[in-house]
Amino acid sequence: MRRHAGTPRASALLPILAMLAGLGALSLPSRASAQPGDLVLISASEASGKGNGPSENPAMPADASKVAFRSNATNLHPDDTDAESDEYVKDLTTGALTLISITDEGIKSNGYCANPVFSADGTHVAYRSGATNLHPLDTDSTFDIYVKDLATGEMFLASTSSPDPETGEVVKGNKSSYNPFLSADAAKIAFRSYSSNLHPDDTDFKLDVYVKDLRTGQTRLASTADGNGPNDGEKGNGLSGNPVLSADGTKVAF
């Protein structure tokens, strides 16, 4: 299965992810049997029990059926035996724990991964990673934005330029990108980046906000002035960050 660069097909609840209230016991019975006040340990596997390293950055979709988090544990998954920070998703209905900071071919990330966010429909998780082995275009250790399709297992590199009109090729951001935020249906993703090669109007290394259409691959520079105003769409001359998308992906705040 091929890896993709941006064309496919709410987050910090507790400082350290250990337990989640109101979702059932550790054995994770059906959600219908969960009672208010029940407490479940999320950063644990059925085979090995509690993670033996720190876990944090929890995120959930709108229906609270899953929890994503990052962990330095070495005992949560057979393919994750180092102490590097990796991304996991816990299904609160079945109890299944899935390592998601892996390629389509099942190769685990060799770098730091953090800040997972769900699409509201629970189908995709985005996160940032400094790994050098998750995508052929990403061989440096700057942070890049990845999106994981939980249904297919496909991985998409999102911090890339729009496709070249003639060749269809894209380039990866040449500096770090952060703060991914998905639309409700995971059709679009917003992020901030220091890169100077993601858009023709952004050639400096200041933080700017981008929105990428994951269906078409088009990358739009969002931190610009009103196109009808006196600055006529000029790029922001200061730092822009912390983007959030509306559910339908038509508006971005930063």
C-alpha cells in the first residue's frame, strides 16, 4: 500500500493521560453498561497491563468512542519496544489498543510523535512527528504533520505544498509544522508552520497558518489579510498560530 503526501484516499483533557471518567471499567464493557463516575485506565493493554512509561496528550472524537494519546511506554504494543514517544488509539467499546505512528507497511516511527487530534467523526487522527521514516519525502527530523486513516491504516503527509500543476509533485515543508486541527469529516486540516516553501506568497521562516484540502491536496495560506481590504491578501508580517477549523472546514480561526 502506498503512502500519500496530503491527498487521501479536541485534545489536551488532562496533563498526563492515565484514567478517564464515565466510560467503564478497565475490562471495557459495552458502552451501554458504563455508569456515570466509572473510571477506566486508558494507557494500558490487555496483554501487558499499564504502560511502563509516561502517557499524555489525550484526544477524543465527538462520540467519545475512542481516545488517542502519546506514550513513551515500551510494553503497550509488540512493535514498540523503545522509549520514543509514539501515538496510540484506544477503542473504548472493544478495548483494542492500536499503534498508529506507523507507516502503511507497518514500520514504526523512529522519532518523537505528539499532539494527536481526532476528526469529530472519529475516522482520522492527525499528529506531528519528527520521525525520518514515515514517508519517502520526509527524511529530516523537523516536525511534520501526519494524518492516519483508522479504517484503512493509510498514512498521509499533510505538511506539503499543493501539487505542481504540470507534474503533480509536492514538496515537504522545509521547517517544522505544528498544531494540526481536522475538520469534522477529515476532509481538511489546518496547521501552523515555519516553512518557506509551502506557498509562493510565503518565503520567510515566520509562523504562518495553512489549510490543506486532503481530497485535492491543495494547500492554502490562511494567515493573510482580507483580499478586498487595503492590504489585498498580503501575508501576515508577524507570527500566526493555534488554528482551529469549523466543523465543515469552511472557516479557520487563528
